[in-house]
Amino acid sequence: NTSEYAVGKALKGWRDKVYLSTKYPFRKDFRETLEEQLTKLDTDYIDLYHFHGISTRVFDNQFFESAVAGAIKAKEEGLVRHMAFSYHGKPEEIGKIIDIGIFESVLIQYNLFDRSNEGAMAEAKSRGLGVIVMGPVGGGRVAGLPKEAAEKWGVPVRSNAELALRFVFSNPNVDCAISGMTSIPMIEENVAIASNIEPLSAQEIADISASMDENKRLANLYCTGCNYCLPHCQQQVNISAIFQAMNYLRVYGLKEFAQEHYDSIGTKWMKGTKADACIQCGECEPHCPQNINIIEQLEECLQAFG
């Protein structure tokens, strides 16, 4: 993982000023993985160590029992300060993961577009776990919405990102949110928002909820833009960009904007190929954390955009 090397170098002289987190992906021995990560990060300990992307299927993983034992030992030795898990399972099954008994925090998806984990977050909080939200801006989908779409919510904000973060932090079960940032201005904006959070009012949340209930069709195509599927597509189909165009059309009715976005795929403005290049091999689908039926959805996109 090159990011761990990069973070290790960046933290020279800053280690005691930050809270450092990384993850165990269940691909090989827990202890071997942890020691490699400590070396890459050039640190003696990790503050928050996640069992990565788990659901109840983790119980069948060949490394599960040894990983739990390894995590307990690593905490005793001070190599890990706190154990956590990132969750992509069914909301109603999160209790089974908490019952493992070693976790102090959960990293879970939650945003304006996807509120399906609210019950899971409440359960985790009630059982003493910290709740960290991933994807608070919907993988950039909220921030990237055209002005016409954001106006539907009727909340006065300086940016869509501000609306997204204020919505997330208005949930009393949320302790922290991690948002992907690709520029200094993004970092500055997010820090400013998070440093002075103004929770949405009950009426504002009700208005947003009513608007989003109107757009529940988005739940059938909730693509976060993680792009885990892309390396497995032989045809270089730009799956996430296609799905983003479809959501502009399906959810917000922005037909011209959606078509322009779709048409830009395969040009100098946006890499990859369009939906018609899909050969339905299925190699992409096992790698989608959201379990999207990618082939079926691409076919719908092809029918919509041509």
C-alpha cells in the first residue's frame, strides 16, 4: 500500500499530533500484516486499527479467528491503541459484529443519499462504540451536484459540501466524518465547516428528508465512485461516471445535464468507454462494496443515453 509509505513520510515530526488509522484486509496473517504496516508508516503504534470492509461473512474467513486473537495481543502490547471495523453489511446485522467483543469504533457509510445505516449507527452508539462516517459527501456526489438540484433542499448554504457535512453532523450518533479531499481548498473548506458545525434544524432535516424520499430511486444505484470495479474491466468502461450521469437523470430529472456528462466519457475530458462497450463478463461485480448489479444497471444506462 503506497499510501502507507506516503503517510509515514508525511508524519515525520508530527506523529504525536495526529490520530493514525489503517486497516487489516483479511488477505493474510494478521500479525504479519500489522508489522508490515508499522514499518511502512514508520511508527511504533496505530491509534485506530480497522478490520476492513466486513460483514457477517467475515466469520467464514480463514483468518478470522487468528485475527481476533492477534488483535487482542496487539492491543496488550501497545501496537494498536483501539480496534475498529469498517462495515458494509446489512444494517440489521451489525450487532453480530459488535458481539465479537473487541471493537471500540465503527466506520460506516452515511450521507444525504444513503440513510440506510441510521439504525445500525444508533445501535453501535448505544453499545458504547464511536461512530465514524465514511462518504459523508456521497463520494463527492453531493458536492458535485448542479445548483438546480441542491436548491430542492431549500437550506441556505455556501456550498453543497457544507450542506452534506451539516446533515451528517446533525445526527447525534455521529462522532467523526472522513471525507475524501483532493486539493488544499477542499481541505480548508472541510476544516472550516467541521470546526464550526451548525446543525440543521429539525424543520430543515424534515424538508430534506421529504425531498430525498421523493428520490428513493437512487437507492437502486448508489455508486460512491470508489472505482474498485474499474481495474477489473477489460473494456475500460467508466462505470462510476456512467452511473453518476444516470443519477442526474433518474433522481433529479436533469436530462440535458446528464446526457452531456455521459457524452463526455471517452473524450479528453473524461477517460474510459461508455456503457455500450460492456461485454457482460461480470468481472467487476464482486469488487463493488455496494453490491450493485453493475451489468443490469449499465444496460439501463445504455437504453437511457444511447
